[in-house]
Amino acid sequence: MLNIRNESEADYQAVEDLTRRAFYNLYVPGCHEHYLVHIMRDHPDFLPELDFVLELDGKIVGSILYTKASLTGETGERREILTFGPVCVAPEHQRQGYGKTLMEHSFAKAAALGWGAVVIFGSPANYVSRGFQSCKRHQVQMEDGSYPAAMLVKELRPGALDGGPWVYRDSPVMQIDEEAALHFDRALPPMEKRVLPSQEEFYILSSSVLR
């Protein structure tokens, strides 16, 4: 049986453990994403109404969390938008459609709450099928004017990104203190840090910009 519901405080440890297992060694040896989940819930930009877990036969196998982000136009207009992450599915249940189901559920809830757009950083291969497009198509850029290949946007309401160019800024909670993250991870049961091909793929993608 599949069930999607809001995360409760009783789920916190299970979600952090799940996030750690899903991300460990994926982008770098080890990971920081479970630490981000741990600190995110207490931040004012966190949106508990868009914090969901996916259960399979009563066990949490997926998670998605949202925070506020913003777009600033050339005239100084500021629009609040969404970003999500970490989003994850347990390694043993990946590539089975659970991530898609979880994301689509969250998009519908976010749209119903009046949110107009989502900006994320991720592999286009994982997100274009969910309606995400290149940031450049909607003139959503970084503060330096660049259009990262990994920055993807999705309108939850048609026209929500009209009026660009826009400068994207995420929540300060996303700026992780790496030393604090390492200290947090060392207190958990040990996992082997490894160098994997996915880390080089991440480096190439995260360093690429559109011209």
C-alpha cells in the first residue's frame, strides 16, 4: 500500500537516515544532505505544509522538503517562489516511479496553496519529464548573470515567470557549514566514503553554464 502524508516529528530520524542512505557518495564522498534536512525544519523559510513522506506498506521510503526562495527583477520587484530538496527515495526502491509520484503530489499541493513556480538544481535527465525547463528559457539567472545548466524551473501557474530577467536567490539555510555537517555525520553509525563515477558527472554538470 502506497501513502503520501505530511512528515511528523516522529518521522524526523527515519527521514534523516533515509536521506543519508540515498545521497551517501552520490555527489561527493559522503554527503551533507541529511544534515541539511536536520537544520532545515527550524528555519523560517521551511514550509512544513509541503514536507511530505511516501510510505510503502507503512515504511517511509521517500521524502521531499520545500523552502521559500525568491526572484528579483530589474526594477526591484521581488517574487517569492519555491525550491525543494533534498528529495529522495530509498536506494532499494529507486527507478520504480516513487519519486515521480511524490513530486507530482507535492506540485499539486503547492499549486493549490497559491505558489506559482519552483526552481531547483539537479540533473535535467531526472526532471525534464516532470515539466522542468532550462532556467534560460524563463530568464532566471544567478546573481552573476549566468544560467547554470543544472538550474531548472517549473511554472505551477502559467505566466508565473513572465517579466524577466530574474535573479534567483535561495534560502540562507541552503548555505551549509561543511564543518558542522561533518561533525554531525561523525556522530552517526559509520558509512564507507567512496569515490564513484557519479561524482565526476555531478562536477561536470554543476560547473556548466548555458551561453
